[in-house]
Amino acid sequence: MSSQNKRFRRSSKTGDLPRREFIKLAGAAGLSSSLFGSMLSLPAHAAEKPKYGGKITVGVAASQQNNSLDPARYFSESDILRGNALYDRLVNPGPDMMPVPHLAESWESDADATKWVFRLRKGVHFHNGKSLVPEDVIYSFNHHLDEKSESPAKAYFSQIREMKRVDDHSVQFTLESPNVEFPMILADLRAHIIPEGYSDFTTTTVGTGPFKVKVFKPGSTYIFVRNPDYWGAGGPYVDEIEYIGISDPTARVNALMSGDIDIMVDLDPKVVPLIRRNPRLSLIQSKSGQHRAVVMMLDREPTRDNNLRLAMKYGIDRERIMTNVFKGFGQIGNDHPISPIDPYYNRDIPQRVYDPDKARYYIKKAGFENKPLDLYTSPITGAGSIPSCEVFQETARAAGIHLNIKKIPADSYWTTAWMNKPICTTTWESRTADMMFSIAYKSDAPWNETAWKNKHFDELLLQARSARDFQRRKQIYGEMQGMLQQEGGVIVMAFVDILDAAHERIKGIKPNPTGLLGGYMFATDVWIDS
């Protein structure tokens, strides 16, 4: 065994390498990604044997008319959750946010990480019986990259310059510039594989996933049935999954306790003791980089002025929000989107704390002392968003900042308030630094919700992608975090633990920091202990 192989295997057990150096070392050692993926996913002990059959009802945050089965048009967590039941990705994110083989059983890159070859699993079929071939993969990513596409994933898929078939089961990606973390780009929540030429997502779709569409009526009914020919080992186990939109978090808890639903997403932290006291219910918890934030748009008044933005950043008491709203289930934010659990987190940036004197200084400089500022929010931006705004309103008042909280219904918030109003709340799932910066902060990103446009920031992003040395990438990402903290338009209130809940008889959901219900991937593994 080579010295690189030995070092890789030792690191897989001890965890003494940063996770992205771990990826690079695996490639350098010549190990297949299928091997190191299996190494990462070995269970610590034998689990209960899953049972087949039954129906599960999931209470999600909302049912909206713009819900879609089109991976390029996912607009909500509910869309992503349903999509992961119907489709598969080439790569899945592991519980440590390492890339795990899925439809691609292995991959490798050239010396400078510009060309990547992914080898597809054999024997994979779409719901209509069609075999998976490289042309399906190429079509799927071009679906996001089309000039008419409004997919948010276009922001980081656009680094793909060319895709071509290598053989019957291999696809080569050529990138515009090197990216040592490209496999995690293909683990994006929207990187779902569809058949070549498929375009009708109105009432059904065709994927390779564990479930098929039975009924899809946006804003009304969502019922999926088990795919008996699923290629994966083990699940799916349940016969049917129904998704029900319940926008009010309290109503979702009541529905769970009454038995109207079996699983609920996005549990309000203040309800955790209630769940824990009930022997019929179980808590599903995971640390994550998911964050609740207030965004201020730099391309319009009054938030164009950085003095006003700094006033807002000093006028919020994050410690109080973490204690009173999130009940300690998370970590406070520092006005950039990289979380303390990420190895690229810059711990050298001083934590911004509540300082009403500084806030008043900056709000006076902005000429907005005691003038009303509208803050738009909604339950759809995550449990705790509205109470956090109410705390913000109170603490900001002491600094001469007068916030009017505007509560928008969940079914219209993303189309009427977000990226339309100067100040509003938002929520993001865990993503790698490259993906987070690419989708929400790169100058031309379609979901650049703060309208942050900085040429040097964009240049740093490209430099980080090509830096093969971990410490160099960390230095670059750290500088980018500092830029956003000082001049950006995001107030990260908290990085919150993912909190979902289910009836005690629901088994198999594995916590994952990348998103709710096991990183959105619960459908394959969930089963009912009847």
C-alpha cells in the first residue's frame, strides 16, 4: 500500500485532516470515491432491521402555487424535499459534508482540477424504464445552464465549460478554471438527473429516485408512491409519502401531536421540551450551517448606505436572540454566511456584539435616526424568524432605530418581499463556502439577495477554487468573510440546529447538517415500526 493510501486511511479514522484536504488526498492516493464514500458511511453499530409498507404524511412549511418538480425551479425547502424523493444526484453530501458517491460510483481529476471524469453506476433506470446514460447527465446540467434558465444553481454550474461522453458510463466535465471542490458542487440540492429531452414538469416527472409521482397539484396535493425498481440497496421502505403544507409552526406541532401527520419539519426550539416529554414523539436534531438572517439590499435606498447597514448590525442583540428565541440550539452569527462548524470559518474576525451607542452613531450618520424602517418577514423564512425580528425591533429602538415589522403570508413571501423589499428576512441551508458565495454573493448570482457586487470578492472566489493548499483556501475565504462582515448587507442572527420531529414509530431518518430530514434525503431510508 502506498504512503498516500496509508495516510488517507489513517485520516479517515482519526479525522486529523480538514475535510476538503481529505478529498484531495483521496484523489492523490488513487482511491475510488466509492471506496472512501463507504468508509465514511460505516455504521457504528448494527441498526434495527427496517420494515416495508405503510404510508407517511409529512407536514412541510407551505404549499404554494409556484411549487415545481423542475430541479431548475425549486423555490422552497418543500420543493427540494420532494425533489430528493423523485430524483438522484451524481454525488450526495455526507454527514460531514464530504462528497459521497451516488449515481456516480467514482470520479477523478487531472493534475490542476480542471478536468473531471465521473463514472456512472450501471443498471440504473428512470421511472419510465430508460437506462441512465451520459447524455442524461449532460442534459440535466445544461437544463440549469440554458440562457433562459433562472435556476439559482446556474451561479456555480456556470463554471462548467464543456461536458462530453467518454464512454457508455463516463462523463467528462471541463471547467472554466480549476476547482478542487468540484464534486461537492455536483452534490447541490438542485443537481438532480433527468432524462435527456425531458421538459414537462406540470403534473408529473421522470427521475431515477426512490419514489414516483402519484398526484402533484401545486398548492394542494402532493402524493408519491414507492418505486419498486429502485436501483439502490435497501430502501425505499414505505409505500407512499404525502406532503401537506402547514405554514404555521404551532399548527404543525398540533398536527403531529394529534396524529394528523407523522413527521414535521422546522420545529420551533421553544417546543423542544414538549416533544421530549411526549413518549410518542421523537426529536431529530443536527448541528448545521443553516442560518437565519436579515438582508439589506445595496442597490436601493435606504440600505445603499453602509452607515445604515452598520447601525443595523450593531443594533441587534444576537446573544439575546440565541437565548430567548432559539433556546441555545445553535450558534450566534457574525454577519457572514460561513458557520463555526465549517473548517473555513474565520475565527480571527472579532465577534460583533450589541452596541446601541455605536448603532446610534451610525444611524445618525445615515440621517435615519428615529425614522421608520420596514422589516419584512414570514414564517416561511424558518422557525424563529418572526420572534427574532421582534427582539431586533426592541433592541434597535434603544439606538434610535425604529423598525416596523411587516408579516407576509408564507405562500407569497418569496415572490412579493424577498429580493423586492430593502430589508427582509431569509434562511439558508448548509453549503460549502464556494457554493454559498457563488449562489448568494457573486456579482452575477441570480439569488444575490443583498445585491452585493464586488470585483475583488469575485476574483478571490476564483482564486480559492484553484488553490490546492487548504490553508491558502482558508486564508482567501477568511478575507471574503471579513469583507461581508464590514461592508455587506447580511445580518446573520444565528446558525441554528436543524430541528424536526416525528412520531416514535417513524424510524431510519439520519441527521445530516446539510438540511432538514436527513439533508432532505429521508425518503430512501425512512420506515414505520408498526
